[in-house]
Amino acid sequence: MGILNGKRLLITGVLTDASLAYSAARLAQIEGAEIVLTGAGRGLRLTERTARKLPEPPEVLELDVTRPSHFERVREALDAKWGGLDGALHAIGFAPQVCLGGDFMAARWEDVSQALEVSSYSLKALAEATVPLMPNGGSLVGLDFDASVAWPVYDWMGVAKAALESVARYLARDLGPSNIRVNLVAAGPVRTMAARSIPGFEAFEDAWVRRSPLGWDVTNPEAVAKACVMLLSDWLPLTTGEIVHVDGGYHAMGA
């Protein structure tokens, strides 16, 4: 029996089998969970193809986080399928290209607002959709990139991640009385499709390999997946509002 035996989970953010969410979904199934994936827009078909690579190909629901009606439909579909939910993984992030790359002043509000809506506010929207399905409690887990400092080239995505961290704390406050935990996993850099869209991503790779006391493999997402699965399980019942760093210890090292 796995640590997620009997759990019913919604997993967002699976695009390819290189996605961090894919590794989390795969491990969740191995650990006994039933899962449903979400995909959006032109990526929906890609998510559906990737879903077939999992040990047990799951259902894929459409979820564009900028469309409130999609959240309603996802909640209705999960209610019809399972009648409840035990947890969800938020692995959603996007910023227009002008928001990245080192020219922080170039982005306009219409660009920044899109990054914040998709990457930060969507955690609250996902909670709003899923919490009614968790009358006995549950777990919300989000994927993060440490926002405590200003990174080269990360720019407004760093701001969006800082907002995500704040949203998670406030959700932890408000959902705690319902026995719903809200935590984030701050992952080190992994070569995903999203990472490849960040100009100068190779600099992150080089720095992590040099400075992480436990070492870091940019091609191996398993440690991140394990942290997500642990937080989605019942093994940390009194942990909420936390940011778990899975980065080889990089975040604790000085310059």
C-alpha cells in the first residue's frame, strides 16, 4: 500500500513527460492515488497524449485558469466522477516573454497582470473550485521557485512567485479550520518546457550544480515529485503555510 492509497487528486500543469507535474502524477499513481489531469488551450491535446504515458492513463479535463466557467465545469466533473476530492497540485505558471530576460522596466501592466493571474491568483481560484469537494479536509500543493531574492532574468515571474507564496499563506490561514493544508514546493531548476522559455536559464543550471551542498541534477525531477506526494499524503498532517525547498540546499548558501 502506498502513502496515497485511496486518495483522489487533481493534477494541473502536465504538458509533456518532462513536466514536473508529470513526475508528481506518475509517483502519485504508484503510491496508490486516483488522478485526473487538466490541460488548456492548444496544450490540451498534448496533455491528453502525455496522459497515455502514465501507468494508468487518467481523464483529462479542460482548465484555462483565465476562464471562471472552466473552474465550475472542473468542479462539476470531479463531483460527478468521485463525489469528493482529497487534494490538488497547482503547477501552473506563465508570463509573456517581455516579463522575462533582464529588462524589468519593459513590461507593461497588461503583461504583468497576465503573469499574476495565471501564476498566482490561479491558486486561489483552484482552491475555490476544489475546497467544496473536501468536506473532510485535504491538501493543496503548489510548485514554486524561491522568491525571497531577485534572480537574474526571472524578473516579473519572480514577482508572480512572490505573490504565489503570499496567496498560499493566506489560503493556509483561511482553510486551516476546514482541515485543508496549503503548502508549496520550491524546486531547483529542472529542464522542463517552461524552463526552456526563460532566457539565460543555463546560468541557473550552472550555479545550482556548483553551489548546492547536496548536489543538483537538472534532468532529474524525482526529488520534487516525492516532496509533492509527501505533502499530498497524510504524513504531514499539521504542516501548512510552508515552503519546502527541494533544491539541494542551494537556498541556504550565501554568495
